[in-house]
Amino acid sequence: MEDNLHKENAVEQSKQEVQEGAKGLFISIKKFLVELLDFRHDTDHEATIEAIKVDIPFKGATAWILIFAVFVASIGLNADSTAVVIGAMLISPLMGPILGIGMSIAINDIDTLRKSLVNLSTMIVLSLLASFLFFYVFPLNEENSELLGRVRPDIRDVLIAFFGGLALMVARTKKGTVASVIFGVAIATALMPPLCTAGYGLAVGNFSYFFGAMYLFLINTIFIALATFLVLKLLSFPMLKYVNSAKRKRIAQLASVLAIVVMIPAVFTFITVYNESKMNNQIALFIKNEVDSNNSFQLMDKNAYLDKQIIQLKFFNEMSEGEVNALTNQLRINANYDALKNFQLQIKGSDTKSFDLITTAYKDKRQELEDSKKIIDGLRQEIEDLKNTVSTLNLTIETKAALSNEEAVAFSRIAKEAKIRYLDIERIGFSKVLSSSDFIKIDTIPLAFLKWNSNIKENVLNQEELELRKWMQAEMKLDTLFIKREK
């Protein structure tokens, strides 16, 4: 009995030791994490507020820096150069007034809020004007990826703006501002390119580009300001004090309303963009799983209209009613496409067996082409045979002429050389003609028949005929040669 009691006490003591050890480990981990992540002790309230206020004013050098940054970004978009666009982001002064808006709402500083809004509005108008003038004078040759990436914001743009704003404000509040973080956030949030793309939309009259790019800029602005507001509230930045208690209360109420006004569209924008991204992802998944995986489908084109909740699919092959119903049912009942259950699927297939017909026609035409090629090869061979036959006959004639001691050499050679010597000859002939001057004695006279180009002058013609007669007489070893000119 005593042994059992002793064992129970030992087990209980062991449990307590384990619990105390676990509790100590938890406390150690918690302490480590607090020391690792807590940045409140490294915050300089006054320096942070002063640094943000310094970047809010927009005049003089700041205005020119913005104009030059707009031109640099516009050139980068025009040339589809990511490096140039990044350079424009680094020199852009747009971040200052946006941080001023978030800070002024957080600390109830209405004067700073008014200045920030005025300066941000001025910057936006000036940026749009500068980019409009640039793209009006130097329009894009084609709509490139750098440009198109600024007209369709998605959930990633919201997250980039929000977390980028958080990183920026943590860096701003740190004693000794981390410049590399500020540059990185300027690149990530990309405030300048959307404004340039909006200016391009105005320059070419494409308002869908304009509103899409301005929507992206608005997302960046709202979520950077929201991140600023949250960080300053988390760090308990002191509220601006007013001597008049009634005014202080009124300002606090106004700041609270503005904070709500900023947060409501931010939440609404996040939900809207999140839903759009979810729908686009599920549409891509539906096409991959239900269409591309089916080898009997030949998809030609696809379009999705999220606002109308319509998905259009165009197929190269004929689509039966059963196949259309199967795709529609998958879209509506499959849990993987829950965001698309209210979408209408519009499917258009070929009205006839186009694919089979075109495939058959292609095979037939290919066979005809092969047959035609064989015929052409046969004709070429026949032509070569005929050439060889003609050459053989010419050689035979020349050989017979030489063996029979004819007075002339092979006429084919004479004709070829005559054409080379006298380009105006159109036809040449030669024969021996029986002739009688007294109607008693018969003579055989050599006679050449010539047809000349009708454009040759008479005096030139007579001279060439004389030279030709002498040349042929010498070549054919004739004592005399008569020339007859044909019309």
C-alpha cells in the first residue's frame, strides 16, 4: 500500500515538473519573440512626424522632380523597359502626401491633412498632364506588358500596397530611417506607372485604360495611408492638442470619421478585388480541368465577363447537347468552382463537322500535291529526254554533212553564231536553189533567208547584211552567196 502511494506521488511530482518546464519554455519563447518583434522602443515620434511633414510640400524642386519622373516612367513604358520604370519609381515624390494623409488622421492634425490632400491632388493632375503630353507626342507602337500590367489590378496589388505601407512606416518611425526600405517600398507599390498609364489612356482616348490605371493608383494610395494610420496608432503617437476643448473634440470626431471613410473603401476594395481574383482563378481552373483535359475538345477562344457573369467558350469541333450540359453542370455543382455557380456558360461549337472536313480536305489536297509533284517530275524527265534527242539529231545531221563533203558546216552552228554576232536577226534560213537565167542552163545557187528586226534603220541593215554575207560565205566556204530579205 505504501509502495503504491509512493509511486503515485512520484508520478504527480513528475507531471508538475513537466508542466513547470513547459511553462518556462513558453515564457522563454514568448520573451524571445517579444524582444525580436517589438520595435516600440526604437521609435522616434517627433523625428517621424517632422520627416513626414517635410515631404508633404509640393513646389519648386519637388514639382520638377515629379515632372522628370513622369517622363522617365513614360519612356520606360514606351520602351517596355522594367529597369527604366523602376528608376522613375525611385525618384518620384508621390509618397510624401500619402503618408501625410495617414499620419494626420492618426494624430488629429487637420491642417496637415488639408495640405496633404491639396498637394496629392496637385501631383496627380500634374502627372496626368505630363504623361498625356508625352504619349500624345510619342504614342506607343504596341501595347506592351509593362503598360497592360497597370490597367487590371488584382488582390496582389492590394496586398503589396498594404504590406509595403506597413514596411515603409516601420522604417520611417525607426531612429535613423532605413533608406533602402523606403526605396524598396517605392518600387513595390509602383505609384508612378499607373498615373503614366492613365495619361496614356487619355492620350489615345481609351478610358478603360484610364479608369483601370487610376483604380490601381487609388488602391495603392488608400492602403498606404491605411498602413500609416495603423502603425502610428499601434505605436501610440501623441494626438495633436488644441487649446480650445470644443475644437479638440470636433477635430477628434472629424479624424475618426475620416479614418472610417478611409477604412470602408479599403475593406470594400479588398473584398471586390479578392472576389475578382478568386473568380479568375476558378475560371482558369475550370478550363484546365474540364476542357483542356478532354482530348475531344478543340478550344479556339475563351472570354470571361465578370460584371455580366458570363463565360464564353468557342470550340473548333462540333459540341453536342450532352457535352454542353456536362460542362454546365460541372460549373454549377462542383465545389471547386463555388464562386462561378451563378455564371452563365455560353458555348459555341462548329455547326458542322468542320474539324473532320478540314482534316479530310487537308489530306486530299496533300495527296493531290504529291501526285502533281510526281507528274511534274515525269514531265521534267520527258523534257530532258527530248533535249537529249534533239542534241543527238543535230549531231547526226552535222556528222552526215561532214561525211558527205557538203560545202557548208552544220547549219545549227551557223545559226547560233549568227544570232550571237547580229542581235537584230529574228530568223535565218539557208538552202540551195535551182536557177536558170537563159532557161536552158540550170545552176544551183546558195541562198540565205533573213528576217530582221523591223525597228532597225535601212542604212544599218544594209551594212550588217553585207558583213553577214561575207562571214557566212567564209564559214561555209562558198564562192558566192545570195541574200533574200523576208518581211
